[in-house]
Amino acid sequence: MGWLMAAHIATLTIWSAGLLYLPVLYMVNRKEHNAETLRRLRVISRVAYTRIASPAAVLAILTGTALVYVADASGAWLAAKLAIVTLMGVFHAYCGHMLALLGHEGQHKAQRHTIAGWQLIVPLLLIPTVLWLVLAKPAFFANMEGGPW
């Protein structure tokens, strides 16, 4: 189980870094760079999403699922953790959507700059919440055992 836990922590760390890094790439001011720099930025963004963050997300979810079965984990804290991981997955998909818009500056440019602030806040809230749920297994969830889940 040790290697499985190590793999889960490593892939979760890489995925989390991707969720923090991708919005930063998308928020780069396009007016300050030439066409070659913007092309490079699109390539870096695509590689970061498709070859680093997405495989790490899949592996983090698979190893996490395996850990649930191996450790026979259960409880309200697990349901809460899975809800947060689902939100991380939704945000990951949103980053993919933003990647698809990259390079189509025209009508999407104003939209990108208005949502830039929350693009960083979302992973900054989700990642520590998942860590807290896993490491602390908060006591208030203990009172919910035997609930509808």
C-alpha cells in the first residue's frame, strides 16, 4: 500500500501544480508579446494540459480509487473529499476549455481577463480543502456517520 500512497501523492501534487499553473498561462497579457512568443505560449499551455496535468489527474483519481478499496475507507469525510475532487475535475475541464479558446483572442479576450481572478482562487481553495479532509478527517464528519450516504 505504501507505493500506491506514494504514487497517489505524487500524481496529486503534479495535478494540483497544473491546476495552479494553467490559469497563470492563460492570463498572460497578449498585447505585450509578439506572434512567436504567443505561439510558444500556446504550445507550452497545450503540453502542460495534455501531457502533464491530464495524465496526472487520471492517475491521481485511479490511485485514489485504489486506495479507497485497499484501505477500506468510508465515511462522510470520504464523500466530502470525493465532492471536492469532482470540483477539481470540473475545474480541470474548464482549463481545457480555456486552452481551446487560446489563440482565438478576438471575442474571448475580454472574457479571459474578467474571469482571471477566480481562475486562481478556485484551485487555491480546492487543493487545501482536499488535503484538510484527508489529513484531518474532521471531527464534525464523525457525527454524520450513518447518514444518507
